[in-house]
Amino acid sequence: MWDKRLFVVLGCAVVFGLVAAALVSRYLSNVKAQNKNIVAAKVNILSGSQITAEQLTVIQLPPDATPAGTFDSPEKLVGRVAITAISVKEPVTQIKLAPQGSEAGLAAMIAEGARAMTVKVDDVVGVAGFVTPGAFVDIVAVVNPSDNGSTEGPTSKIVLQYIKVLASDRNIEKRESGEAVVTVKAVTLQVTPEQAEKLALAATEGKLQLVMRNSVDKDDVHTLGINKRGLMTGEAAVIAAEPGLPMTKVADPSPAPRRRTHSPSPPRVAEIKPYGYGSGSEKPKPASSRNSIEIIEGSKRRTVEFP
């Protein structure tokens, strides 16, 4: 015979289980109802490409985790052009798209009022293949002013700062050792019309060097440039900082040149000679308690004592 208490316990367990399941289901339904449908990338979308329906999917995010400028329907994004690369599962926002009606390609990536200018570079000038679309660089021009009658020689100067890279001609070359190396032959930069004029003159008069910079660091640094004479003067050491921290400049660790000082000579003490002795090399004779007299006979000298 089954104990009635066992049936009571089992019945309570079943009831509590059903109540818990109902509460969980209701909670999940409320959370799902509060989430928003967000259009995200189903595959990687390249910058400058036109978005298709096959590249999009719909995900759900809580309202407080939804970025601004999102879309709730893939149909609103079909045919738009991406101006930045969009990764898988990344929400597609308005700021990542070109204006409505823009054509695919580089022209859609150029900001309003800006221009795109391509500069010819080599592997070293292109920062060894690390210059990619979306990166920011400074441009250093090395100009030889000898044609103007100057005798200072080549001068290096930062002519443009915080320039966005729109595209790069990146090639993968294979060396004799079998190692694959990424090289850059040309980069396309986004500049203003005034910067385009300056960049064209710098490329014509000298050589260009690209300097990679942090995309968060937007401050302009005012420099005086450097020539051969200033290059040989040297400067204090600079300690590299962690990302996000400023560089620190320390004092020159080389010891300062010592100044030659002349120490004063010790004062001379007058030499006191006993009476009757001319040369300092002669030792004084001890004093005698008896009466004596000194007799000089030519070059000889003798003392005669009296009792």
C-alpha cells in the first residue's frame, strides 16, 4: 500500500514545478517582448560595397544595449553603400552608410566637402603594409631646398596630420625564402581641397613618409622641422608609454661635462733658519750649555769651547 503522505509530496512537487515553469515562461516572454529587432550583418561587409539582402540578418537586443541609428527591417538597407567595414553580427547603423542614392565604390566613402587623393609609396613609406582603410596617418615631407640657394641641405617636416586612409594598394609578395610579405604601392587619402594642394606640392618637391598614429589621438603637434645641422645636436631621451598614455621625456642620461677648476695652492710657510746658518740644507747644531766661540779660518769653520 502506498503511503498517503508520498502522494501528497509528489502532488506538491508537480504543482510547484508547473508554477515555476509558468513563471519562467512568462518572464522570457516579457523579456522577448521588450527586446528590439535590430538589423545586423550576416557576413563581413566591405567598405564601399553595396549592401544586399543576403548580407543581412535580424537580431534582438535589449533597449538599453541598442546603439543609435539602427534599422528594424532589412528592406530599408538593401541598396545602401557601406562607408566602413561591418563585421559579422555587428548592427548596421546610419553612421556607417553613405547618403541615400550614393553609388558603390570609393566615391561613396568620401566625406562631404572632402577629396580623395592617391599618393605613390613603397613598402617602407607605407609603414610596412600596416596602412589599411580606416587608419589615420601623418605625412612627413623631406624637401631639398638646395635649388633655392640654401646650404642647409634636406629638411624634414610634418606637413599634414590626422589624415584618413580611404584605400590602399596592398599586394602579397612571396620572397625567395618562401615568406609571404604584404607590400603597399599606393594609398588613397581623404583630404580637404587646401590639403590636396599642399600634398601635391610636397610630393613634387620631395619625398613623402607616412607616420601611423592612434585614431583616438586627434591633437595637432606643431613642429619646427629638422635639417642636418639640427639632426646632429641630439635631444633628450623619450620613454614609450602604454596605449592611451602620453609619451614622457626624460633628461639626458649622459653626464654633464666637468668644468676644470684650479685649486688654490697651499700657503707657503716661511722657513726660519737659525742664526749663523746660510743654507737651508744645513741642519742646525744643538745648543751647547758651555761657552763657545766660532772661529772661521778661510773656508774652514771650528768651534772652541771654554770650560
